Amino acid sequence: LLGLVNFAAIPSTLLTHCIKGKIGFRKLQGVIALIYIGNFALMLTQESLVVAILTNFIAKFLYGITSLSYMYVLYDVNYFGTTNIAAGICIASSMGMIGLMAGSAMVAFTPTSSVIITALVVSAV
């Protein structure tokens, strides 16, 4: 089951390559945030194994799309501008690392329901 969930990132990466020029970055991230909100709400309301696997598959699929989109934006000269690209990449990378450390610490040391509620709030923002 874990292999099935981790497999979800592969088709989402391929999908991102196909839709890269057709959908704007901000629109795509807005739609993904709404799907994340629904996904986390479903995690809170249902506690069966099927729902857990399905919601984790959806989260991993969406993570594949956002991570590739993040890489496109990270090295886009038009997004940060030619004079600010180094500072923009540093700030964006640093914020990603801080989020990764905070999320890992939260998952390790807090109850699962608190993690899901926090992820729901962060997705809504």
C-alpha cells in the first residue's frame, strides 16, 4: 500500500509537464489548495483504512505537481527578475526548508489530529 501511495508522484510529474504552458502557476496552485482542503477535511471526518490510503494517494499526487511547479518557478527569471533572482531563490529555498523542518517536527511530536488541522489551516491560507 505504501508503494501505491508513493507511486502517485510519478503520474503527477508527467501531468505537470503536459499542463505547464496551458494553466498559469497561480491558478494551478489555487486549485491544488482547494483540493488539499477537501482532502484534509475527508481525513478528519473518516477514519477507515480505505479513506486513509485514498487521501494519502491524493496528497502525494498533489505534492508531485506542486514540487515540480516549485522547481519551475524557482529558476524562472521572469518570476523574480534578473536583478533579484539570486535573492529570490535563496528566500524561496529557505522558506521551503523551514517548512520541511517544522512539518517534520510537528508530525514527530504532536498528535495526528493536530497535524491534520494545522495542514488544513495552512492549505486554506
